Amino acid sequence: MRAESEASQRVVVDSSFVIRVLNRHPESQYGALWREWEANGIAVYAPALLAYEVTNAFWRYENARELSPDAVIDSIDRMNSLQLELINMPEVHRQAIAFVRRFWERKAYDSHFLALAQILECDLWTSDQKLYNRVGRDLPWVRLMGD
């Protein structure tokens, strides 16, 4: 059972959400929500996996010539300066496997974000429509931010 006061004091974000925070104008809905969390003292968490996924995504943008090498480094530096706590706890992996099995996912990456949100008893924010479509009906604490 989620205690509303505790759950409202923290959130988990996934890689798709952070990429949009970093890759959009600061006045976007992503930037605005992030600033709102900061202003209200909301702690933002993610599995340590996030840094690797975001770095890979920005490398793909550079490789596709969608971002310059300097823009990629700037994005990674901004990621590292976000008020975002990356968590590496063994129980996340075990819970991730339970989510993979439950939702018949092909890969366990997304399930780590679900697992951390469940363990921390807070909402998970994503912009991944496919993830939301798979789990949103069963997990009301998964929140979709659309473009």
C-alpha cells in the first residue's frame, strides 16, 4: 500500500523521459515538470541503468547526424548535473524479472524502472508509449508524458 505523503515526495523517471528533458527546450512540458519537482522538493530517482541508456541514445543521435558531437557532450554533462539519484540495489533486479515475466517483455531493461518505482512506492514517469500501453492498465502508478 502506498502512503500518499511518501509517494508524493519522490518519483522515478525512465530513460525516455530524461532524454526528452535534455533534448527539449527548457520551457517544454518536460523541463517545466522537472523544475516543478525541484521547486517542491520532489526527489527524482532512476536505476543506474539510466545513465548507460541515455548515453547510448545520444550516441545514436550523433551517429545519425541528428546532433553534433559537442551537443552530445553537452547533453551528457547536463544529465550528470540533473538532481537525479541513480540507484543500484540488488532487489531491483529480482523485481525486474518478476515484471518481465508478468508482462511478457522481450528485454528486462524497462522492467528495472518499474521495479524501482514499486520498491520506492512512487510513480514512474515515462514518455514511452509502448511501455505505457503494456503496463498502464495494470499499474496505475505508471504515468505517461506525451509529446
